[in-house]
Amino acid sequence: MLCYNLFIELVGVLIVLQYREVFNSDVSNMKIYNKAHATAYLSHKGRYTTFAFQDKRITFLTSKILERYTKILNWDNGYIEVLCKKQGKPQAEEDYIDLIPILKNLYIDPLKFLKPIKEVKIKYDRNAEI
Amino acid sequence: MTEMQKFKVAQEAKIIVSGYAFVTKDDIITIVNLNKSDAHTCVINGRGEVLETCMDPIEQVIALKIWKENKEFLEEEIA
């Protein structure tokens, strides 16, 4: 009888441990999912820069001599400080993009659009112009 | 885009063709698709060069085609 009780307790502990692992992995997956859904992507092709967040893509005219964005330095609710490589310049230079006037011109509510964005990354397609 | 905003755009628009409203200010033309619930807008200059947009490329082509066909009605009348 004692052995049986011990066996039942052991099974119970194993089940709890198993569920805890599942729960923890769900929580971490959820964090990854939320992070991916809070990330916006900056890229450029030809003379246009694209800022993409979820299913919305904002495209705007950019500098003629821009070769490539290299690093996001700071994201401040619509104001992006970015390092970019420009034609004829040996080193990457700091550049600034203010999305708020662009969003206003496009009749997009800046507060509503920018609020869920927690992070901005640079993302180029394989076939993007360099 | 709220119904109120759409109403305001429709009132400001110089012409509306196939649900696309054309609002002009100086040399800048803002094209707004009034058929969509969210913002589908394209800002172009007088030469038809896209300056800012949140339309997809196919919709841009449609909007620019409508603009080309009707741009004579957007020009300022000379008294």
C-alpha cells in the first residue's frame, strides 16, 4: 500500500513537472511571438525607403545617394536615428527619419500606428539593390 | 481612417473618380482611396512622381492611371 502511494505521488510530481515545462515554453514562445509582432522593418530599394509594420508598408522618397541602411541607432516613437552608407562617402553616416509628418500626410493616426512598435530592424530582401 | 476623415477628404477633393479622391495643394496631389476602411493614400508631385504612399504597388498603378486620365481637371483654371 505504501509503495502504491509513493508511486502515485511520484506520477503526480512528474505530471506537474511536465506541465510546468509546457507552460514555460508556451510563455517563452508567446514572448517571441509578441516581440516579432512589435518589430517594424526598415529597408530601401532604388529611391524609396520602406517602413513595414505588420501588414502596413509606408514608402517614401529618399536620398539619391543612399546605398544601404546599416544600423538602427535609436527608435523614439516615430523618430529613427539610423546609420547608412551613401555613395561617395567612405564611412557610414548618421541619418534621421521622422515618420510623424509622413503618417499625417497619409491620413494614418501616428499615435495608433506607432504605439505597438517596440523595435525597428533593418531588413533587406535577397534581391534588394545594394 | 475614420468616416469623418473620409467625409473631410471628399469635401476637400477637387475630383473623385472610381472612389479615389484627389486633393491638391500647391504642386502636391494626395490621392485617397475612399472605398477602403483603413488609409490607402498616395502623395505625388505634379510630374506624377510618388513622394509618399501606403498603397500597394498594384493600387499605385491604378491610382496613377486614374490621375493621368483626369489630370486636366486638376489643373488650376485660368480666368
